Amino acid sequence: KIESNVFCNLPNLLEIKIEKAINLEIIEQDAFQNVPSLKYLVISNTGIKLLPTVNQIHSLQNFVLDIQDNIYIRKIERNTFLGLSAYRVDIRLNQNGIQEIENYAFNGTILFDLNLSGNSNLEKLPNEVFQGAQGPVFLDISETKISFLPSIGLEHISKLVAKSTYNLKKLPAMEKFRALMEASLTYPSHCCAFANWTKQNVALHPICNKLSVKEDLDEYPEDRFRKRSATEYDFPTDDLHPDFQCKKEVQVTCFPE
């Protein structure tokens, strides 16, 4: 096991990789604390049964959390990622054994890329799973048993991937996808709904908003974790979908046609 305080108060640590440790079954709750420069945490191919506690990391960087190929992880609880980073987070949870994700699981994050693919026993995303989060922008639910998408929290999605997601036979109303530019789906019939639909971006994507609290937060960085949710921040401008130009009228590219 990895004990408490192993990765604690390390201001210059940028990256942690824990890989190919199939005999690792426990990462204690306080193993990761106050690592403000951390950008990349990888935990893959281990024997852990619980998602590690990451909400005390308090990174001040754009952050990639890569937890994959841990087949005994079954559940993602509410507020799991609250306090992970004050900036953008990419959360890769693919190829685990996840069966359940609770409402508010991603609360408090500026969630850019969320990959849930390959969790073959994951059957649903509850309606409030993205409540309190800003995002996701990219969502991948390929090779899961998800049968419906939440009606709340889809407005930021620029790219949706749902390949070999055979239980997803019905999509939410098109109007829910305010920022969608590209979709890779399982059934061609779903793309028919997008084919002749030119949506009006009445509510432009948050990246179009030039007003930001970034300057204030740079001056008072300790205020970052006093925010109640990530909805008070703007998305960073890098790495966005190349076709997203804050247009008021956009057409969705969809596969298979």
C-alpha cells in the first residue's frame, strides 16, 4: 500500500506515475496533499478497489488525472474531484471497472476532457452528475452500457464520442447541445438528427466571454479554493476544438453518416 503523507507538501513536484503495480491494493486517504505544482497524476494497472483521494492536492496548474486499467474500481462518489485543481482538469477514467458515478461527482472542477470509455458495466450517468462543474467540453462514453445522457450539463460539450455504446438509443433534445461541433456515435440514425440542424448559439460557449476573474485570482491565489464551484471561472483558450470560433450559427459534424 501507499501510506498517508507520502506525497505531501511537495511544492516542486510536477508528475507522479504509479503503473503496473497489480499488488497495490490500498492508497491511503491522505497520500496526496498540497502539491501545488503537480500537473500529471497517473495510476494505472493496479489492484486498488477505491479511487484515491485527490481532493487535497490543490494544484495551481492545468491538470491531467489519468486513472485507467484498474479493474477493481467500482464507484465514483460525489465531490471526488473538488479541490483537485483550481485550473482546467482532464480526467481519464477509461478501462476501469466503474459501475456507478454519483451526482455531483465532478463538482468544483473546470472539466475539459472526460474519458469514461471502456467501463463496460457502467450503465448510467445520473442527471446531476455534472452539477457544480464547468464542462465537460470533450466527453467519451464509448464501450459502456450507458443508455441515456443527463439532461443537465451538456451545454459545454464540443465533442461527443459514443462508439460501440449500443444501449444509447436515444439522445437528449438537440437544444441541449449548445456548443457541439462533432459527434462520433454508434447508430447512423442519430446523425440524421444533426444532419440538417443548424443551431443558433444563443448562449455562446464560456470561452467566448472575455471577462474573467483570472487577474483577481493571480493577485489573491488563496481565494481559488474558496470558490463554491468552477462555474465562476472561464475555460482557458488553449486546446479548444479547432473549428470552434464562437459562431452564432454552427453545423455539427457527425459520424457515422
